[in-house]
Amino acid sequence: MDRLIFHVDVNSAFLSWEATRRVREGGEDLRLIPSCIGGDPKSRTSIVAAKSIPAKAYGITTGEPVSMALRKCPKLVVVKSDFGLYQECSRAFKAICSKYTPLMESFSIDEVFLDMTGMSRIYPDPIATAHEIKDRIREELGFTVNVGIGFNKLCAKMASDFTKPDRVHTLFPDEIPYKMWPLPVGELFTCGKAAVKRLEAQQIYTIGDLAHGNIEQLKLMLGEKQGLHLYHYANGVDDSPVVSEREDAKGYSIETTVDEDLVDLETMYRMLLTQADVVATRLRADGVRCQCVAVSYRTITFKNKSHQRKLATSTDVTEVIYRVAKELITESWQGEPLRLIGLSLTDIDHNEYEQMSFIVDERKEKMKKLDTALDSIRSKYGNASIKRASTIRKE
């Protein structure tokens, strides 16, 4: 049976989600004016996290300093990040996507892969189905996505990056020579800047050049593993499966990529408390507890590190999870500026009965009551209706 994979990608996600909220509240649509998501322009480390198409026309690029973007476009509207909003919008669009196939892989906060293989009796026209998903997200949620269709994950991913926004594109085997091969080699998924520099030094400028390159020379140039990997990708070869991970099998996790480098523990503590609140709420909603807490982070040099700890007893208490996370980051962080920080809860305990102690921990009982109260308020009025005071940045 031929594989059929969709890749659904939110167009300029952070900016689109903020724009959608503002339009819903009667404000201006950020997507129609020069605008970006970024931090304080006065901060040296503040960068553009997402940009509008009108901002792109000024030459503004994702990842450049906000101060530089403002020099290019003095009237640029700069909006601060709101990760609570992004999580809500992410869950909403993924909920729609998950209705079309039981096999969905969350690739990032704004991307999913859908394995549509064997779904032809339900959805006989893949292109029409992709349009249906795209249009439904736009009509129900107010923001747009691109949908790429391919015979594997790579081709679906590459297709979704073709002309934007609000489009459906295909990349099947017979389309690779005229749709993918003419593209610059740097547009091949996973081909980084260092690899591009080496390839271009050898007159390999397009994906087609790479696809027709000498595989042994590529291995010598890029290393055995990377050379073979990029050669296969350039020829549209990718056998990786769509992996649908159940939360109750692996755990509960949350990651936050920041637009300003994290350089002090106090800021990291606030972020971890917010994350602990999110994942612990999900634990309690599912009636489970965790037995292991892990903190992960990525430095500005893209080194990934993690540190975890087994708990003496399973828990679903926000304060307990946060306290362990705080200890983990304190122990493992070596002072490098961070671009991403994450919290995950694993070794999930599905036993509905909690192990009791003869000694009553009054503080823990108070924390449980606080969690219950917060869960009740949020379920009624929304996640943004109440925040812990210690998660709010002091000016």
C-alpha cells in the first residue's frame, strides 16, 4: 500500500495567533501591517520570533535583533510573546487535525504530521481533504495553515513550505525533479548552514545538484552519517514513520522557546513554575500522577541538555513538581544563555489510589486544595483567568 502523509503547518504561528486574538477583540489585524513577535527593542538579545508578510517586504527576517528590524522599518509593530495563548491555539488546531486520522504526530507547537495511508475509503480525494482541513482551521479558529501532501514525511514537509499562506501543495515522486530539485540546497529539510557552506564550496548549489552528487564524496565532505542522510533526502527518500505518542504512555511535557536569552535563575524559576502549573493541571485532569520529573534546555550554541530525578512517591501537586524542577535547573545549569527550557513528567502512575502516610503533611494538603481551586476556576473561565503571583515578572 502506498503511503500518504500530510504535513500541516501554521503560517507564521505566533504572529497569526496574536493577530487572531486581536481581530476577535475588535483590534487591527497584525498580519496586514508590518509587525513581528519579539522582545524589548532596547535589549541586545531581543530577536524577531515571527513576522508578518508586510514586514518581510522590508527585509525583516526571523532571528534578527528587533533593534535591526526597527531600523529597516521604523513603523514596525512589535508585540511581546504570550506562550499561554500559543499553547491554547496549538491544542485547538491539533484537535481538528486529529479528527481525520488516528495517527497524528505533533512535530512542534505549530506543526503536525497526519498519516492518511489506508484512509481512501473515507477520504477518496486527498487534495480535497487537505483543503477541507485547511479551510476548517481558518473558519473555526481564524488563522491559516499550509498543508503539504507527500508519500513520506520529508516530501510532505517540503511541500508545506512551498508558496504561503493558506495553500495546499503536493510533492509526489514524479514531481520531485521540477518542484524540489531546482530549490537552493539550503532549503532541503535538515540541511544546516555549515553543510550548505561545505556543499556550495564544491559547486553544489541546488537540491538537484546534491541528489546527483557522488555519495562517497558527500560522505567525505559531510561525514558518513550526514552525507548519506542528505543524499537520501535530496532524492526524496525517507522511511521514518508517523509516530503518534500517547501521553499516558510517555508522559506529559511542555517546552518554551524564548525570544530573549535566559541568563538568570530567577527568570528560569518563573518559567518553570508556569510550566509546572500547565503539566500538573493536565495530570490532574487525566487522574494520574508522575514518578519522575525532568528539566531540559537548549543553549544559544544549540547544545541540548537534560537532568531528571525519580520521586519517592508519585505526585500531581504543582508545588512539588516545581520544587524538584527548580532544584534540577539549579544543579545542572552552568551559566550559558538559554534559548529553550522544558519540563517533562514521566513514569506515569495510573493507580487511582494514592499511597497514604501516617504523618499528615499539612503544607502538601494546602497545596492540593490550592491546585483544586485553580483547576476549578480555569475550567470555568479559561486558562488565562488566574495566575500564580510568583509567575508574574516584577518590573
